[in-house]
Amino acid sequence: MADALPDKLYFRIGEVAELVGVEAHVLRYWETEFKLRPHRSSSGQRLYRKSDLARFLRVRQLLHEEGFTIAGARRSEEHTSELQS
């Protein structure tokens, strides 16, 4: 899916919510649970990069398709990042 995304540096929260298939409040919740830190515009609006979007898509897959709990998805994400380090 990430390959079919518009070629731009930043995405606003509404765009990401639509691409991921969840409401904006869910993304804000996932930010806290998965320690995502989006960039902020001068007015404070969240700005996400493609890597953030890819991470949200992975979280949605873990939670919605693979049946993980938040804690289980967080452990899976931590394990994946350890392997990539």
C-alpha cells in the first residue's frame, strides 16, 4: 500500500486516517501507545511522514487483522525494531 501513496513529504492527520482506515482519534491514541512522535507545523498540526504511515498500517494489521491486543502489538513492534537495529 505504501507504494501507492502520494509522493509528498508530509501527510495531515485526516489524510492518514483515511489511508489507514481509522478515525483521527484512533491515530492519536496509537501515538501514545506506540510512542509515535509526529512532526508539528508552526500552528501545532500533526504532520506524518510515509514511515509513520507505514507504522500505522502495520499497527492496524496487527490489531484488526491478526487479533493482537494493544500490549501484544506493542511487543511485536518492539521486537521488530530490535531485529532491525
